[in-house]
Amino acid sequence: MKVLGKNQNRCFSRREARPCLPIVMAFAMFVMVAMPAISQNKFADPVIREIHDLADHRDVDALMPFLHDSNLNYRGEALMVLGSCWNDATRPCDAAGPDGGFCMVDSIVAALDSHIDGIRIAGAFALGQSFNEVARMPILDLIEKEEKPLVRGMLYDALGKVGREEDLDRLAEKNMDLMESEGQAMGIFRFGMRGITSELGNNRMLTICADGSSEVGMNYASYHLGRYASTEWLKANTILVRQLFDKERNAIVRSHLIKAVIKAEGEEAWPLVEYVLKSDEDYRVKVNIMASMRPIPWNKAAKLIYEFAVGDDPGLSIAAAEAIKKYAVYTDLGEHLKAIDEAKNWRSRALLIDKGLELVQGKKSIAKKIEKKLFAYYSEARHASEKAWLLKGLVHDPAQYQALVDEVKKANAPVITTSALETLIAMVKTESFVKEKEAKLKSGIDLDMRFLEVLKLAINSDDVTSVSLAAGALSDPEMNYKEKITDLEFLKTALNGMQDPEKVEARNALILALSYLMDKQIPKISPPGFNHPIDWDRIQSLDPEQLVTFVTSKGEVIVQLNVSWCPGTVGAFLELAERGFYNDGFIHRVVPNFVAQDGCPRGDGWGGPEFTIRSEFTPAPFIRGTLGMASAGQDTEGSQWYFTHSPTPHLEGKYTNFGYVVSGMEIVHQLEVGDVIERIELLDREGN
């Protein structure tokens, strides 16, 4: 076992992500609100446990008295957990209704009357998490009154979640010092996430990037420029954006700025793109290029992209294959067929086969040759995930309809069944299948009704994924089943069997299908109710800086868990780890330069334990190496977790961040679909 001392490798290298400042906002929160010393487990205090239990039950009314508690620890704790309690049922303000009630926004604002910076930061976070304009004026008033730059920074972040375009411009026009400018960048970024951008906002992000003094600010600003700044604005500032990219050496910032450069320069970006693809050392910069290829002339880029597709680097190979799937044309066929044979990565090969069959639609002899390769690789596949990916290529050939139906009926492995059903649903909407359907109908064969029987089989299977997919197909207007289904009893029966917490996605899909087919207004879809209490005995036994080791088939990854602010998530995660739930599970999802995800016992991304847990949002940033919880919406988390390859600020405040990688990040970058998580183990502070 690799030994990790208390402070060893806690900061990432300057070349990787530059952040020990990454936690500027979150660190301030955790230190200033959590009054107990960092070495203590704060959950020894029964009142702290009560506050988290109330949040876990989403009992907002019962939390309100703590906002006025004279004990500032309790007040800060209550403010923090309220950031996770906003939902459709929460009354943000005055519309409390005829039954009275309280104004949650006003209650939070009143609680901020404190000399403790951490209290005011926690309140800013709670207000922003409302994502409701009711909080806008209180936040603007608090900004005007606040004297501390760090607190104002958190208020800017909150404003970005609730404000208007005029607020964005007021925020962007101010020149600020380092600490405050980080909050400014975060706020402008939050506006961008909501589709609100402006010339002033983009100019400020450009200035923050050019200044280079705030590492946190540069990450948010460059991400904004590459993702949210309009093409029109980028074209008007092409020279400045290009200069920024040329001088920047941080791989994370470069990976965002190259996207902005491509949008700004269009076809003229090709010489730079070619140079970077051939020379840049960091795969993430290249991955972002290949995800942004639309403006680049494909005939110039194709040869180089195909070289990456057959290369040794899995992340680059997959990114290249995905670019090929989007942009390759029939004239690439010779190179394409060669790449199928030479691809070293099975996922890349599956993507290439899929695209190859798309390119040769209508050319039966070539299609048969590619399909022969597909079935040969299918029979030799090392694991079910590889078979599942290969099945996707059959979507282009209606003649393979029955083969896919047979895979659904076999139900040999959940990931294969899911892929076969997904491919069938996609196939029946293709132009080639529609033509086949019309031809069959003339001879009295209704393929729509035959496929309906397949969907009914899936609905009646009691398999959560199959039920969800089939119900989704039935509620798709393009499938046109509203006029063809006369008896809905099979859906109602299935709905009665999908009431357990872990079946929430299937339940919601069935509700939507019934509403559509019965021409009824779609009801409000709610997450599961409270069903898994926090294991306080377990949580109180943990070090606040608890370490765990993920033992994978590629090596070990050591993570520090966020025990203090995510007790429900940490407790459930360790409960599952202790009982071997994660042992020998397969990584089921890898998106290069985004995440590697596991924790699904099915292997298809739809599985989980017999319970769900609550979302636990915090101001903690999603930086490189964040351990986050996957979800199907707020309060639907279960067992699935992911590591981030790079900062992913668009996840902040929307997903639970319950740890950071402190050793083994190079292993995280190497993880592929099909790699094994052998086990997860607790460590002490010395790494034993």
C-alpha cells in the first residue's frame, strides 16, 4: 500500500491545474464557518447532527430557528445545508399562500447579521442556490453593504445564479482586487451558464485571463470564453483571444482558450490547430480541439484525426473517433476501413464501425463486409461493455432488427440489453427503417405494432432500464403511438411496481408516458422521499480528513473525503464500500477530459443500490480530481460516483462534491470503460 502523509500531494502541480488557491471560496467557507478545529469531528455535537438530519428530511420549517441561533456554529451550519434544500416545494418568499408560512429568503438575509465572515459567505451560498429572482434584490443590497472582498466575491457568485443582464453588466464593469475578482469571474460564469452573456461580461473575462494573476479567475474566465461567449463577440476580438492562447502555458486554460480561438477564427484556425495537435504535450488540449472541429475544413483535418484514432492514447483515440463519427464523409471510406482494422482501442473501433455502416448505407456489399467485422469483434469481445458498444452500429441496417430484438429477449447482461433496446428505438426512427415500414405496410405487415410488442415486453420486464427506455419511446411524438394504443393497463400495472426509491427513473418515465398517451397535463415529477438516514455512528468514527484508496486494475487512487459537509453521501458511500458493493465493478463511462464514472452494478449507468440519498451541495469547487456523485436530478443519488479529469465548474452547486484525489491522478487519466475497481479501502492519516 502506498503511504500518504497528512500533507503529501495535497496541492496539484503548477503545470496541471495550479490550484492550491482553487479552493479560495470553499476553503474560506470550511475554515470560517466550521468553528471546531479541523482535527475534530464536528458531528460529536448532537445539535450539528440534528441540523443535518433536518436537511436530510428536507424539513425547512424546522431549520428556520437555527438561522437565529446565538451559537454561530449552528447558524452557519443551517445556512450551509439550506443550499441543498431548495426545490419546487420550497417557498422562496412572499407567496407563502393563504396558510401563512415564512419567507425563506428574508429569513436567510436576517441570519447574515453577523461579524463572522463565514456566516455571511454561507448565507450568500444559500441565497444563490435558490436560483430564483426573488433573491436578486436582497443579494444586490448585501453587495452594497458588504465590506469584505471575499464575502462580496461569494455574493457575486450568488448574483450570477439569480440576476438579470443589467446586473451582469454592473458586475463586469468594476475593477477589483485579486480575491474579489475571483468571485467576479465566478459570477459572470454563472450568468453564462444561464444563457446570459454580454459584451461587458466577455470583456471582463478576457481581462481576467490576460491579467494572469488569479489562477482561479483564469480557470473560470477561460471556460466561459470557450463555452459561453458568442461567436460574434469572439470574432470581433479574434486577435486578443489568439494572443491569450499563444502566451498561456497552463494546460487547463489552454484547453478552454483553444475552443474560443476556433470559434473566433473559423477555417483560418486550421494552421494553429494542426500545430497544436502535433506538438502540444497535454491530451486535454487536443481533446477539446477534436470536440470543436465544426468550423475546421474536414478535408484538411481528416488525415491527422484518423492518425489519432488508431493511436496508442485511449483518450485521444476516442476523441478522434467521435470527431470522425460527426464529420467523416464517403470519400474518407478507404482511410476509414483501414482505421477499423488498425484501431487499438475497442471503443474507438466500435465508433468507427458505427460510422462506417452509416457511410455505406444503400451499398449492401460493403455494408455486409463491415457488419462481418462487427460480428467478428462481437464474438471476440473481452467484456459485455464492448459488445454493447458494437451493437450500436446495427442502427443503420433494418435487416438487423430481429437480431437486436433477440438480444433484448436474451437479457444476458444488463449493459447489452440496454444497448440493444436503445439501438432498436433509434433504428425505428431512421429513414431506412421508415422506408422498410412503408413497404411492409403495403403487404399488410405493421412494423409499428410489432415494435409495440417489443416495448410492452420491456415494460413488463420489471427491469428499471428497459421500462424507462420503453416508456420514453411510447411518449415520443415521433413514434406516433398515441393513436395506436387503446389499452393502457400494462403501463398502469408497471407503474404500481415502480414505487421503490431506486426505481425513480422508471416511475417518472411511466408517469410521463401515461400523461402523454391520455392527453393529460404532465404532473410534477418529484424525487424519492426520505429513505436512507445518515449513519451517525459511522460518520463520528471518521477523521474529518478521512482518506480512502480506490484499488483499480490500473493502480491506486487516494482520495480525501469531504466528511464535514457531505455526511450523508460519505456515510452511504462507505457503507456500500464496506459491504463490497463496489468490488470488481467496471468503469462504465469515460468521457475524455471530463469524467471517469463507476458505481453502477449493471454496467450501463442505470443501476444503483436499494436506496437513494439526498444531494449535499457546497461551495467546494469541481477542480481536477474531484470525486462527485452522479444523479438523475436533485435528491436521486445512490451509488454512482465519478472522478473529474479537469475543472468542471458547470457542475458546481448542482452535484455533490464529496472528495478530492490527493494521489494517483495519473491513474484517473488512464481509466477506461471496462477497467475494474477491485475494492475501496479506508486509510488512516498516515496512509495505512
